[in-house]
Amino acid sequence: MVNRLKVKPAAIMAAVLAAAGLAVGVGPAQPSLASSCGVWRWPVKTGSDADRHKVNKTVGVTSIKLLVGLSAPSSFPDYYQKHRFRGAERHTWQITARLAQFRLEDDGDIHLVLKDSSGRHMIAEIPAPGCVARASLWKAAIKAARANFTHQYPVTTSWHYVHRKIIIRGLGFFDEIHDVTGQARNGIELHPVTRVRFP
């Protein structure tokens, strides 16, 4: 005789809500973990790529204007899934800008839209520490930057609109041009972000 475990519908619903990151009666929980980590150029996005030791250790203080004016790669061969393009991707950049909006992405990144006084814009991304390999030279810095940001603002999958000065540091990264909020005309980003300050 087979024993069949009887599960109440309420228990099933609670399990479903828990898996979705929701608690019964308390509304949405603050997302803290990625539904899945990213894939495309992920080692480069998290500083665990094959060229990580070639990144210049001197921080370059720059501006959105100068970064969005750089020449972007004409294509992204498979080699660059784990390697950095010469130039901007082999530098750590620091800019002072206006944080316009942010949200949590499906891959766990906190997606920041940065703007300057002339309306130029670009993206910065703070990866989830759990999605950053131990090989990353910036794992501790990414974790600290994320903690500093989330200490200032709760992060959810909805857009949050702000108007606040931010000093932000991160590695240069070129993304493919696609339909994503805040993307620079040349696809340049600070990704991963390694430091966040709110003066």
C-alpha cells in the first residue's frame, strides 16, 4: 500500500510564493539573489577574465562625455567572452555624475543609469557578489560597493528614480548595442562597479 502525503492547497501556495521570493501577508521581499547569473562576457563583467592582470592599476578620473566619445569595438568575436579589448576595458575609471535611476536585473546586477549636466548617459552595473568568481581581483571591492549602495537605497526589480550626485568607480566595459535603458551610444559601461560614494 502506498502512503500518499496530503498537502493542503494553502501550503502549496506558500511554497510557490516562497520560491518567487514572496512571503504570505507581507508583500514582496527585497530581492537579494539573482534568478541566475549572467552569461554573455560574464568573466569580463565581473573581473575574472583572462586579462584581469593587464588592467592598469592607476585609476583614471574622467567624465561621461569622454567615455561615450570613445570608439567601440566593431564586433565581439568569441575570444572576447573571456578577454578584454585593449584600451578602455583595461582601465579602471572614476566619474562624478548624477544617478538618475536604478533597478535590480535578472542576472543580479544593480543597473544604474548615470547622466551628466548635458544629458549624456551611460550605464554602470554592480554585480551580485555571489555571481563573482573567486578569481576576480575586485571581488571584495564589488561586495563593498554593493553594500554601500544598498545601505543608501533599497533595491527591487522596479525602476527607482533619483536625482543625486554620485562618485562611482569601475572597470571599462563595452556591451553590444541593444534595447536597454540608459545605454551609451557606444555601449561603454562601468562594469563591474568597484566603488560608490555619495558626496
